[in-house]
Amino acid sequence: MVQGYEFEGYNRTIDTHIKNLRKKIAGHLPDKDVIHSVYGAGYRFSLDPD
């Protein structure tokens, strides 16, 4: 867990940052999905198609 178990911030902070990164990346690479959600782990950045 990135923030640790004692973190008292918002539950969706990381998700909001990822959403903003996806939007910015889409402006430069409109046909590629480079940030992938990994169930139970978080996110993965990859330029290679899966």
C-alpha cells in the first residue's frame, strides 16, 4: 500500500491522479491505453499492447 495503513486522506486520491494522468497522456497518445488497472494490485504503465 503506497500510503500506508495510517493514512487518513481520501479513499479515491490515487484514482483521481490516475484519471488526470490518463487524460493528459491521451492528448499525446490518443490511440494508446498506457495505464492499465491491475485488480488487487494497483496500476501498470506499459506502451506495449496486451
